[in-house]
Amino acid sequence: MFSFSHQNIFIVMKIKYILFLALFGFSLTSCIKDEVDTITKAYTDEEYTVLTKTLDLPVEANEYSLELPPHLGSSRVNSNKHQATLGRVLFYDKKLSKNETTSCASCHSPKKAFADGKAFSEGFEGKETKRNSLALGAFPSFNAYYGFGGTRMFWDERAATVAEQSKLTIKDPVEMGNHNLDELADQLLQIDYYKILFEKAYPPNNFNSQLSNKDKMLQAIDAFVSSIGCFNTRFDEGWASKGNAQSDFSNFTAQENRGKLLFNQNCAACHNLGPGFSTTITSANNGLDLIYDDKGRFEVTHLEIDKGVFKVPMLRNVALTAPYMHDGRFETLEEVIEHYNSGVKNHPNLHPRLRDPLGNPKHLNLNQEDKDALVAFLHTLTDTESIAQIKYTDPFKK
């Protein structure tokens, strides 16, 4: 019979412990290795070689879904990452215009919150567009505002969806001039990298795989644009910390808090900044003129009450998107505020919220200190972090 001393027992236990650690370490290493090995590559090596000749895309597709913070409802806005990746390439591709000189991004640059800094944009033949380009980065969530909110697009609200907006823009005789979108989509699919991107976005087992190439193209642009969201602002930081948008924010100066108060009292009824993602009023005549050369919504509806009526824009990143109004007439926020302070005209279709109890145009009559405070507050709505993400930039190699 064998006899073990306490020392021998200790040695045996120590050996077992070392073996356990070795086995556990091997198992852990294997798990880590398995985890690394199972990272999902969006493309095969051959496909990625083709793509990277022209495009700067990650081998693992970017995530385009948004997680909205609690103060904006804590909701998730889903976006198919492969469709959005295709949409990103299409958005920046000048081949969508008739003479291959203009892309969607020509009028919607991420550096300017997806506007272009011009009163009127330049079309594919150098002609000016009729209206100022609306900023796509003016929302906590583009999709929540336009998709869920049911808000229509363009200054005259003639389009119901991003896909419809894109179709009208690509076909527009001034903007991009490509009248036959079926032919355009078929031509794009003759390009090697587009073959790969379309296949990833619309695999054979996808229920959208039966869409026409044109509709796939438009849906992909929709997926990319609808993924844009801007809520990393000092305003959002203050709101999240305080729990409401009315109280003074500790991260604001006294001037900015004064401006926020003035905004809530005078502007928020039309320009909603909260979790109700549609503006309270989606379109209005704001008294820019007594007689409008551009008739606005009237050109779509042919209703007298829509003369001089235009979309009410959202205001995230408003400090980046000058000039302002449908015709870009105001170059600065100071000029915009002065319009509402003293310049509102008595047009027959002037929105009721811009009239006083006697029916006259309402003027804010702010002093210079309050006007400066309002401008200071509007600058707190800037979110350069979100729009600077790589997934929103030009993917074409220079």
C-alpha cells in the first residue's frame, strides 16, 4: 500500500492545478482564436481585391443602424449594412449623372452636414438649381423623421420617400440629367465592383432580390441616406444630463441658456428638437416676400393657400448649413433671426403662428443681447462627430 505525506499531496495538487491552468488557458486561447476566426468578412479575398482597386471599403461591412439615446426615445433605427454600403458608393458616384460630372454628394457634402454651402447648387452642365440644397444631416435620425414621421421631401414636399427623391434628382434636367434609370442601373451592373456590391446587398435568397436593378439602386441610396443621424451635440449632452430640454443646462453658458429659453418660447413650435421626430409644422409661409417668384408648394398642389409655402427644415447642424431659406437669401444666422425679429411680411398665406392676436405679422422685437443669445444657442446644435464618420465619406480612391 502506498503512503503519501502531506508534502506529496501538496505536490500532486499543485501539479493538478498547473495542468488545469494549462488546459483552461488552451481552451481560452482556442475560444479567442475561434472568435477572431469567426469575424464576418463581407467579401471573399477575390472580391475584396476587385473592390479595393477602386474603392476604400473595410473588409467587414460598416454598421449603419442607429441607437438613439434615452432622451430621444431609446429606439433603434435599423439599416441593412450591405444595402447602405452600396448606397454610399452610389451616393458619391458621378456616373449617376448624364455626363459623369455630378454626384449626390456634389450638393450634399458631409463637411457641411450634407448641404453644399451655396445659395443654388451647380448641376451637371454648370446650370444653377432652382432652390437651395436641404441639409441631410439636420436630424437626430433622418429615417425616424422622414420614414416614421411620414414627412415629405424637397422644399415643395413633392416626394414621399428618399427613393422617390433620388429618382427625381437623377432625372432632373438641371441636376443630374439621367432620364433612363433602368438603363443607368443596368450599365452600373456591368462594372465589376458594382456586380459584387449589388450581389451582397441583394443575395438570391433576399426577398428584395426580385426588384428591378433600378429599384435596387434607389433602395440602396435610401438605405445610406436614412442611416444619417446627428445627436452628439452640446444641446443633446445637456438634455441627457438634465432630463428635460426646458431647464438650464450646466454645460451651457448663461448666454446659451438664455438663447435656449428664447428658442423654446419663439421657435420650437415649428422647429421641434425633441423625440417627436416630425416638426410640429412641416411646411409654412414665413413671410419672406409679399410676392414670390418661386411659388413653393403651389407648384405641386396648385392650391392658392400653398403659394409661398415651403418645407420647415430641422435645425441640427444649422450653423454648418448656410446660406438659409429655399433661395439661400440669408448668408448668416444673424440675418435669419433679424428676419423674424423685424422683417416678416404680411403675405395672405403667412402661417398663423407668425401673426399676433390682431392678425398682423408677429415680430420678435429682441434686443441685440437676446439676438446674440439665440445665435449662441443655435451653435450648440452642431454635431461634427457623427457626420465625420468614415462610413459617410467618399469611398472612391483618389
